[in-house]
Amino acid sequence: MNKDCGFIRDNYWFRYRACAIIIEDGNVLMTKNEKVPYYYSVGGGVHLNETAQDAVIREVYEETGEYFEVERLAFIHENFFKGTWDDENKICHEIAFYFLMKPKGIKEFNWESRSLDGVKETVSFLPIDKLHEYEVYPTFFKDKLKNMKDGIEHILRKDD
């Protein structure tokens, strides 16, 4: 049974995610899988009866094999986009909490994880000042990670 806080109704998909921002020496840790041509944030669905902070710690461990501590909540992202789920086009509505994690000095990970649909995932560090050269999601990472504010920033993205 999938415990994620999300649902599919008709052609709509809603998901509540907790995501990590892990920065080491000007690089941010991103995830990629064999099925898609882009990088995406480390993280995943918050489980029912789980806090977003507990979820991000669990998700980081599942994707890296390492436990990281949360430094602070940095972004709340409301994201409306068209996407695919189970090879079907869906109108997606995602609420994601992005937590800045405390750095640990780790430069690479030897860990294999699987995406929600069972595809092999890998993590790697990308240079923040060159993110514009990559296809990365969330797209706001390209600008916002260069000059992160001290407070929590709310970001709204709506594809038309």
C-alpha cells in the first residue's frame, strides 16, 4: 500500500512532497533516473501521519544511504504542471516543502535507490553556478540557490 499523501482523481494528480537542499562546496545534490532526461530534487512523498521534516530525513536516507539533519525550511513551492504518471498525461498539483540540510562534507554517494515507479535512481552534485546548463526541477533552483534568503520563501509556478 502506498502511504504517500497524494491521490489521482480522473485526469488530476495531487502530491505533497518533502525535498532536501544539500549543498557542499557550491554544489547541490540532485537526483536522476534512467527514464527521464532531467535532474530533480532529492525527496519524495510525505506519508500519511508523517511530518514534512521527518519525511525529508527519511527520503534523503532512502536516496543516499546517509542521514542528514535539517537546518531550516527554505521554500514552500506550489507547483501546477502537466506531467505523466503511469505513462498517462495528468494535470498535476504539487505542494513541496524544501528543507536546507546541514552539510556533512560528503562529496559522492555509492547508493542505489528506486523511484516511485521502480526506476533506478542515482544522485550527483551539480555546480549551483552552472545549473542553467542543465535541465533541473524545480526550475527555481537555478536562481534561488545562488542567493538564498534567511526566511521561508513561497514560490508559485503555474504552467498554462
